[in-house]
Amino acid sequence: MRFDILTLFPEMFSSPLQESILGKAIEKGLIQIRTINIRDFALDKHQVVDDTPYGGGQGMVMKVEPIARAFEWVKSQSPSSWRVYLTPQGKPFTHDVARRLTSKQHLILLCGRYEGVDERVRELFIDEEISIGDYVLTGGELAALVLIDAVSRFLPGVLGSDRSAEEDSFINSLLEYPQYTRPFNFSGKEVPEVLLSGNHSAISLWRRKEALRRTAMRRPDLLAKASLSEEDKKLLEGIFQNETLLESGLRNKN
Ligand code: 4GX
């Protein structure tokens, strides 16, 4: 899969994309990532890429022409691509959106700065607007990195051979169970005995129960959407003597 990133700050991508799993995925040729500096497509002497907003107001707006020329240049090399603008006004980025984007062979990610891009950029060049969350970053670059990271995990070979992104918690709509490694006792806190028992069915049961507990406590919204077995429901009853949480959606659903 190929990612082209349109940005004013290409240096922001160098080290995050060299390390660890993404670095290896690039080395192996599983993903190709290129940064394109929008400023290189400004034709005037000072390579101006922003201007004051029509109608007044604070801040600067990214001009349409350099971005248009950058998109056209990318398109001249690779005609079919899916063009994404990272913005708090976009649709929320989720596990499902990340998986859907793996069907695209070539993604172009536009990173905005300042007060965003001229509206005509969105109208003429953007297929989809995506937000990584309800907060405001200083620019779209970190959002683009988040998107690349989450999408790449779904591509065959990017995670180790025996691991799949599908197995991760969100696919069953439950949070993950707690993990431990050595030492057994740290600062008086011991690893749950069952994990040392070698009893695999007991371990599975404990993990499922902890996943249910965690999800019920932290993300009851996810629990309401999860597909729960009869055994899961029994485990949940055990978790709550008090039934008030169960009433919120669970009962209605199952
Ligand atoms: N998820 N940002 C975009 C520029 C901007 C300003 C105003 C439109 C309107 C973000 C996010 C995000 C910061 C990227 C502002 N664009 N991107 N940038 N949250 O905060 O994706």
C-alpha cells in the first residue's frame, strides 16, 4: 500500500516512520510512504502557501493553488488514489475505518496547518475527511501518522506472522484483559495466581472475565454493542451484585 503525504513539515515524518514495526514494514516493501512538501508547489518568489481569510478574522488559511498543483502532480504519476483530509470536522477514525482504508491501493493524506485549507480544496480534491479525535492539534501531521499506523497494522505481514490486527480487542468490542510479566512480586503487588497455574481453561476464563469487567467499568458503551455468550452474561452477573449497570442497554440488547 502506498501513502503520499502532502505537508508543510515533511521532517515530522522521518523518525516515526523509521522505527520499529512501521520501519520494518517500509524496509520489507509492504508499505511505501512519501512526503510531498506543499511549499515546493508555490510558484511565486517567496513560495507563499497561506494568506489572510476573506471576511477577516484571526489566523491564516492555506491557499488553494499550491495544494491543487501538488495533488495534480501526484495524480499525474498515479491516477487512482483516495484523497483524505485530516480535520476535527471529519468522520471519527475507528478500527473499522482503518480496516476499510486497506482496500485503497494509494492514499493521499493532506495535512492542514493554521486555520485549515481554503474550502475549495475540500470541494475539488478531497474524497473523505477524517478526524482522529475531538481535540485540536497544531496541524494534521500527527493525525496522518496515527492513520498510517493504524491502517498499516491491518496489512498482511506488517505484524508478526502469527498475529493479526483482527484479533485485537475492538473486533469483539471488548477491552483487553490485564497482562503481566516477571517479576512475580513487584512492590508487594503479585501476579494473579491463576496465570501461573498452567490451567489453560482457567486462564481463558479469568481473562474473559477481566475483559468484561474492564469494559463494563470503563466503556459501558462498548459492552452494549458486544456480542455476549450466555457464559459472558453469567460472568457479568458475578461481576456486579448490583444490577444497575446491567440495566443500561445490556438487558435490552440480549
Ligand atoms: N483529527 N487538526 C487540521 C487544520 C484545520 C483547522 C481548522 C480545519 C479547520 C485533527 C484532528 C486536528 C488540527 C488537523 C487543525 N483544519 N486532524 N488542522 N483532531 O486537530 O484530524
